[in-house]
Amino acid sequence: MPVSSQAGIDDTALVTQTRAGDTHAFSELVKRYEGKVFRLAQHVTQNREDAEDVLQETFLKAYEHLDQFRGDSKFYTWIVRIAVNQALMKLRRRKSDRAVSLDETIDTGEDTLVREIAVWEENAEQRYSREELGGLLDSAVQSLEPLYRSVFVLRDIEDLSTEETAEALDLSVPAVKSRLLRARLQLREKLTRYFKRKGEDLFAYL
């Protein structure tokens, strides 16, 4: 069956086809979720090259262990669990599992920090503030410890439910709620300190 004709098939059916030897079906699963998995891996590892490695390792492991997918949860939840585990293993191998200062330059392989805007058009100051806030939020999220960052990314960025996040991270639902609360409080504290230094109101930007 051509890949183009598999676009409307649900994940469970694609998994079944893959188990039967249809590599095109697995290619469709990769196509559906590679962007999300890469984004998640980059959030956790804070490094583009590591995220690319995690992306490849995640789908290789998923293909090798597809018989372990029971189908009682979403395929995406299952593969997110693999991705998070691979990303955390990458961090441990790098021995760089540490908090990052908001004032420290972070190399993610992409420009995520505040940049000067060369062309000043109408409302340019407002656009600069928005972009500055975006860079600040990225830095604040990256400054969280990996376990808190993983929960925050899955719940508040990837929009997984609390139950899906718990399953993906192999945590209890109360543990997810506790870590998410701590992550949000830490982010609020970091952002509040920043805007107090500038003498501005955080909520004017939100």
C-alpha cells in the first residue's frame, strides 16, 4: 500500500501493518511524529545534535520493540516514553545534568536567545518585547532540572494529558501534578525576578 494512501489510517492499524512487515506503514508513523519527538528531545537535551540522535534512536527502538506496544494507550504516548528515556540517557552520558542560569548563553544549535531587530517599523518596540519574552521563556524552561522540564514540556507545550504524561514518564499522576506545580512555580519565580529588575509588569506581556 503506497504511503500516500496510509495518511488516513489510524496509528493502531499502522502498527499492525508494520508488524506484518509493511515498512511503508512505519514510515507513515515516523512522518506523523518525528517533528514532535525532535522538539521534545531538543527541549530535554538542550542541544540540536543530541536531539537528532535521540530522534533516530527513538524510532529505531520503537521499530525493534514494536511487539511491546500493547495498544491500550496511544502510540504517541508510547513513543514519547521511549524518547524521554533516550533523552535522559543522553544527558547522563554527557554528565551535564545541571541547572542553567538565565544569564548564561545556551547553545541549542538554533537562535533561541534575544536578538536585535534591524528594521524598526510600526509597533517595533512591542514586537521586540514579545520576541525578548519568547527567548526568556525558552531560557527559563531550559533552566529547569530535566525531570521537571520533561513534565512541563509534555503537559504545557505538547499538551499531553496528566495521565498520558504519567504513562510516558513512568510516574504516578500525583507525581506528575507535583512536578508540574514545582516547574510552574520555578518558572514564575524566574520570570518575576527578571521583570522586577526591569521595573516592568510580567502580565503586561502575557
